[in-house]
Amino acid sequence: MIKIAILLAFLLVIVSCSTFSDNENWFIQFVDTAGDVGKCTSIALDSSDNPHISYCDGTNYDLKYAYWNGSAWSITSVDTAGNVGAYTSIALDSSDYPHISYYDDYPNQDLKYAYWNGSAWSITSVDTAGDVGLHTSIALDASDYPHISYLDYTNGNLKYAYWTGSTWSITSVDTIGNVVGYNNSIALDSSDYPHISYYGSNNDLKYAYWTGSEWSIVSVDATGYMGFDNSIALDSSDYPHISYFDDTNFDLKYAYWNGSTWSIASVDTAGNVGHNTSIALDSSDNPHISYYYHDFPNGALKYAYWTGSAWSITFVDTADDVGQYTSIVLDSLDYPNISYYYYNYANGALKYARYNP
């Protein structure tokens, strides 16, 4: 009876707060409340600026997908075969069709990929060589072909797979150290070459990119325990910008290549901040970062962006323990849209926030 009462109370909260804003400049709503849902979120916007979100159903261990059809959220379970749906990453092609990379957990432990072909979901196992597919990140090239970075946990390597048009090409990018490739993030440059940020085996933030003939790999920040929860974006000059968590000082950090050297800054140092970062660049190449502020037993969703002269930092959502698994994308007006996870000690939910000036 106690569990039922807690669940009913949770549902009442969902109903009464389905659309609200703690900050007058943000429109915030619950997207999916059916069980413990909303972990491992990833967001993309279509050509009409409508959000599309992939995420994990932790109750049923399924891959789920939600999109705004112009008047309501359309929600579906994409893959229900086994324990699937962790570490999702989404990208939309030139037809606004979703492509999702994700992890097929025990007993298969494979990298999987699903995409909407216009009439049905096409699902395939990309890499089955060991325990592979953790911490996936996806990007699509000019031909709408998927490129995926991920962790090979069996061998402790960072791996990369892409569709050639006829087959999957799979390679190990970084094999140096014990386990390398945690929390990886991928972006493609103007030549469709991959750039990947990731956590290194020496507790450093690492960055790898394809030159056209080989992988170039560097350590970006090694001043302590750096590089957890990293996210990468490329600017108009194809230079990388990376947000990440400083696990030594519990800060949000940001690094970018200025053409000759890496510029590194601590963006937010107020408390235990910088978990689950996600980065996007606006039309002026200014960074926008969503991240989680952990203040046990609660948490909050925070957002920081570079105005051109300083960092502007704000709390977006502070309701219960909220803000984990953030993913950010900017719309055609450079306004941020963020998907994230909500938890209130009874259940979880998928939430969405959009800047509303």
C-alpha cells in the first residue's frame, strides 16, 4: 500500500506539473512518465525545429523514442528484444528520419543501430566482437551514412564504426592503456572526417581525429582526473570544442582549439557541477553547455553559454533530483533545447526544456 501511495503521489505531481517553468525564460515539460524512463537521453531537432529524443526505458530495458509532431509527443518503443536501450545517441538525416546508436546489454553486449526508413524501423547489430557498444555517439555524414564511436570494454579500446554504403567498417582508434574510450562523443567535419573526444586511461581528456590517412591522438587536459562526461562540437573552422567534468575539483570545464593551441577554462565552480555535459555551438561559434549540478539528495539542470565576452550561467530546472543525462541542441534561432532525466525517489521520467524568450 505504501508503494502504491508513493506512485499515486508521483503521478499527481506529473499531472499537475506537466507544463511549468521555474524560470520564466524556460518552457519545461514532462515527455514520458511510463515507468523509470529518461536515462541516456539524446536530442536532435528536425527541419521545423521539432525535438526528437532517444532514451532508455529502465523498467522494461527497451530503447524508446519520442518526437513532437507539432501538437503532441509521439512515443514508441523502438527495440524491445532483450536488455537494450542504454547509451543512446540520436541524429536526424536529410529527410528528418531518426538514426539511433545504443547498447544491447547482457547477454549479447553488442553495439546496435536503428533507423527509420520511412515506413518501419530497421535494426541491426553493428559490432558483436566481445562486450562492445557502451558509451555510443552517432553522427551522420553528407550521404546520411552513420558514424559511431563507442567503447570496446572487452579489450579496453575506443572503437569507431561507419557505414560505407554497403558494409560496416570497424576499427580500433585508441588502444593505449587499461580502458580507454569512456564517455566518448563524435562529430564530423566539413570533409566528413570523424573527431572524437573521450576519457583516457591516464585519467585525462583525450581527442582523436582522422586526418584523411591516419588517426591523430592528443591528450587535451591531464591536470588531475579530467574528461568524464565529455561532449564535442566543431565550429565553422572545423576546430573542436569540448565540455567535460573536472573530477578533481568537481567543476565544469571547457576546452577548445584556437588554431594553434588548446584554450582551457573552468566554466562553473559553484559546488559539485559539470556532470553529464552536452555542448552545442551557435551560429557565431559560441558554446552552449547543459550539465547536472549534484547537491545530494537533490540535483538540478544547469545551462551555461558564452555571450562573446563572459559566461552566462543559470539554473534551468530544480524540481527534485533533475538534470542527469542531459543532451542539448540549438534551434534555428540559436535557442537551446535540452532533454534530461527526472527522478523523485519513486520513479523516473523524461523531461524537456526549451528556452522561451
